Amino acid sequence: MTMQNYYIMSGDTTAAKWENGELTVLNDTLLPLFLKRVHNAELWLETRAIDSHRANSRLLKKALRLKEKDDVSTVIHVNGATITDNYWIKPIDSDLTYADVKFSDDYFARLALKGTYDSFNRAANSKHSRTPELTNIGSFEKCWRLIDGKWWMYKAANHDEMFSELFIARFGAALGMDMAVYERGDHYVKTLDFTNAAEVNFEPASTFMDDNDDYEDVIAMLQEICPQAIPDYVRMIFLDTIVANPDRHTANFGLLRNIKTGELIGLSPLFDHNMALIARGYPKAPKKSDLLIRLFNDLTDNHPQYKEYLPEVNEEVIRKVIADLHMRVRTNDIVGLIMGRNGMVNKDGDNIEFKNKL
């Protein structure tokens, strides 16, 4: 589908106009960061679409009877709105307001997460047609649930994926890092929406980095647009290094932004660790050739001042977090893995404790 003529909105403020394939910026302060970099509203909408490769995505589109199922058409169906920012689109001359397009129910959540026939049939016979699932990105089956006025992301997970997500969230918090809130469910793990329904805007790093997640390049960009985020970014990639998280990419970290002023506040709470630690099996003992360790050590070799940002890691904290989760895991193996990887960070295999500067 070719996108027609729309206003790009931030809340009820018009940020830009997309007309005849041309973007006219009307309020640069509140313009989505992606559109500051790429002046193409269709490409921006494509980044906001549910992953069409997810089986439940196809069921959802079928239940909603979407005639056009391409990414742009899918997102336009809900005016481009998402849970975690206040950006959206409206046709030129439309009298829609942000209150009209902001999501207020989770009617299609079960279908998006479970994909059962009963949930499909119930959705197909619904009079509802708007759902945040159409702009719920990512490759895992997931959904948004509205509980006591708060949005929670539910994501399918097996035991080891769930443990890894829950452990790292609590471990990072114990180290003084700003972590997203995670809770355990039945074959899923749930995460509290850290924007509180777009009271702040979440700008994923992909909006200003595309898919370039090179540490030096990301820090150079943060230095330019949000230098206060650098310490938290360094702590994030340190945590990824010691918990063996290979899946940090520009769609699963980013910046928070003031919805009224457009000011970039800092790094968002850390989330999405369900491919780390033991999620894909218990990793072997680390070696000097380990890619994540080498990349992080290269960074701190080039910028030794970043070591000041790193928290102290000790065995007692790891064991306490594991014990508090009450999940069956090989505790000694996990302790050995994390402490071993921590000991190889920026030292030639020797253990080191960093001063806590948080």
C-alpha cells in the first residue's frame, strides 16, 4: 500500500505533514527521532509494525479481517499508535484527537500471545477492531495486557528463558542499574510498561542508529544527542557481557524523551534478556576469545574512564537473587559463569572488583 496524506502527530501537536510522498516538518522539537534522520513516513510506519513472520500475527490480521496486510496498512489500521510513545498519524482534515486513538483495552491479547482457536474465533466475532498488538514489534509471541490501569507486556517463555529474564532484571537492580520490572507467569514472563502509557516517549536506538549497534558508534551518537545516557549505556553492555547476552540490538534499548519538550532524558530501563545466561543452555566457561568480552575490553581499553561506571559484582549477590526466585537451576554453574566472565572483563583472566560509582 502507498501511504496517503497524513499529519504526523505527537499527542495533539502536529509535528509534520506527509503529503504526496514529501515530509514537511512543522515542529522539529517533537518530531520522532526516526523522521529527523530519515524523512520518510512510510519507512517510519514500517518500523512500528508487528512482525509478520509471527504465526499469531497472521491469525490476528485474519481475525481483524484486514484486507491489506502489508506493514504500512497494518499500522495505519490503528493510526500508527503504540503503547510506549505518543506518536500517531491522522488523515489531513481529520478531527481525530489523541484520546480517540490511544488504546484503552486489551481485547486481542490472548490471541496475540496464545494463538488458540478459541481466542481466534472470539476475536473474529468481536466488534472491536483497534488493538495495540498491531504495533507490538519483536519476533517472540507476545501481547499487551491492561491490568489495574497499567500496561504489561506478556511474552511467551520456557523455564530457562523465564529464569534468565527474571534473574537478570533482579541482578541488574541489585547492582544499582535501572531495570524494567519483570514478573513470572504461567509459560510467560511479564514486563511493566516503563513509559506508563506514554507519559514519556520511548525512542528505540534503531531510530537514531538504524541497525548499527557498534559500541563506539553508539557512544559517539549518545555524546552528540544525549551524553547523560553514556554511563547507563556502558553499564548495560557490561551487564550483557557478564551474563552472556548476545542479543543486544538497536530495537531493545533506547532513550526516554519528554513528551512536552522533546528533550532526551536518558537511557530507558533495561529489558529483553530472554536469550542470555541459560536461555539457550548453560554456556561453557569463558575464554579470552569470547566475542562479548573482547568487544567490551576493547571499549574500556580505548576509554579507561568508563571503568568508573561499573558496579562491583560478588558471588553473594548472585546467590541471593537465585535463591529469591525459587526456580530450579544449577546455581553453582550460574555463579561460576557470571563470576568467571566478570573476572575476564578488562583484565587478563584475573578477577577484579570495581568501585561502585552508581
